[in-house]
Amino acid sequence: MLREILSSIRGINVLVVGDIMLDHYVIGDATRISPEAPVPVVAVERESYTLGASANVALNVLSLGGNVELCGAIGGDEAGTQLRGIFNERGIKFSERFAKPSLGTIVKTRVVVRGQQLCRVDREQKKAAYILQSDSDLGYVESKIGESDAIILSDYNKGTLSGENVGRLINCARRQRKFIAMDPKPSNGIVFSGVDAMTPNKLEAMQLAGLSEEEEPSIGEICQKIHRKYSPRMLIITLGQGGMLLSMGGEVDRIVPTFAREVYDVSGAGDTVIAALTMALAANKGVYDAMYFANTAAGVVVGKRGTAVARPEEILEFHG
């Protein structure tokens, strides 16, 4: 079944719209404390740069055999140049119209010592700087919706997506009968309806439902409230070690247990899930098969360190 899904999604065209980040890793060792302050001194051994946020979603689509175009704002700075270099190297389509000279590219720098993250340094501007709002840019995205088999709205609450532009893009996709999925961030406060699939994790699902952990809500109550407010055709909640839950029409339909063997890092696992699910469902695979496929891909990814992707050969070998 996995081989059949991988074959059916090869060459599928996916449009990813959302917040774009550059993930910067500073890796080294710390053997002494600074005389200036009670903090460790890190001797840097190496640095690396990878794609983060919606750019990692796009990379997952590509690694699974699809074609992808990415829409979102980056800056005209050195980080933006690095991102465009990675896009070109990997084969991710990106229009230069979204490279804004006066904008600072979002960069997350993680300092890692002996495999443990010591701290994170964020570089970003206010959310309003990244919003996708001009008629020219939105018109371009809408034209690409018409050329795509599926659309993923990847929200990391950095400003690219807003209530207004999300509603406009969903309506455009619905008119053209295109499959559209969204990974929402509750803190963004966007209210929308009409997507084919939503893929929050359990904490995000509770927040989307307007509930708190202290209330100890049942998963059924969470699903009912989300369906009433957002009306997704399918709600897929990722449960970490608990696997993945499917809700249809506000009712819990099925829980697929996790396939992960070892969990080194869950960073980016949600990006893998929405990429794999969207591609399989857009290729008209059944939702249970699509969940099995996405769960397998996520099992591959969490066994790696840092944000990562699942490749077809890894997916085929996973259950072997």
C-alpha cells in the first residue's frame, strides 16, 4: 500500500503558503563557565542552515516526490539569500516577488551542546511586516492555486497568514475544487471554515476549541467544538506518542497508533504529517490509508535529529 501511495503522489503539484524561516544551528561543546557571567562558554565546532516552518513543509513535499511552490515573505538580507540558495539547490519554486528588500528574514538560531539545546536566539520583525496582503501578491497566489493539485496553509503565527487572506485563499480553492489543508496556530486567532483537512496537535486542538488543560476536556468535546467553529471536512489531531486521531463531523472516527520506534526529535514532525496527508488525500487515497502513510513518514522523521524529511526509500523500509 505504501508503494502504491508513493507512486500515486509522484509529480503531484502542491502550493505551500505560510511563514518562511531559516533554521540556524550552532553546534559545539562547553567545558567552562564564563568569568563575565554564570553562563557556559560554547566553543563552536560547526554551523548548519536548514529550512524551517512552511519552507520545511515544502521540503517534505519535495522529498516525497511532489512538485512544490512556496509563497511567503523573506528579506533581501543575507539570510534571505541563503534561503533562496537552498530553494534553488533543492528545486523549490519561489517567486522573487516575495523577497522584500526592507524586510528582515525570520531566523531561529539554536545553540546545541552535546546534543542538547542550550538556548535559541530569534531574529524577526513584527507580524505586520510579513503579512501577505497586496492584491498583486494575493492575485499571484490565487493564480498558482489554479495550477496546483493541493494547497497547504502553514501557519506559524509570524504574520504571513491573516483572517482576511486565509478566507480569500480558501474561497479560491473551493471555487476551483482544489484540496486545501491548514495547520493552524491558535495564538494567531484566525477564524476560518471550509478546509478539507486541519492538522493541529492536541494542545493546539484544545486551544482551537477554546478549552484548557485544567478543564480536562474529553477528546470528543474538543472535536465537537472545533467542528462547530471551523467546519473542516476532516480533523486530524496529532497525539505525539498516542498516534493520530481522525474526527469527521465532530465525532471521533479512528485513532491510528504511532509507528515511531525511537524519538530523537519531534521538530518538524507536524510539517511531515501535513505534507504526507495532503499529498495522499489529493491523490484520492482513502483517509485511513493517508493517515497510515503520514504516520509512517512521521515515524521516520522523529528518529532523526533536527527538522528533517522522510524519503520514499526510508518509508518503504520502515515497516520492513
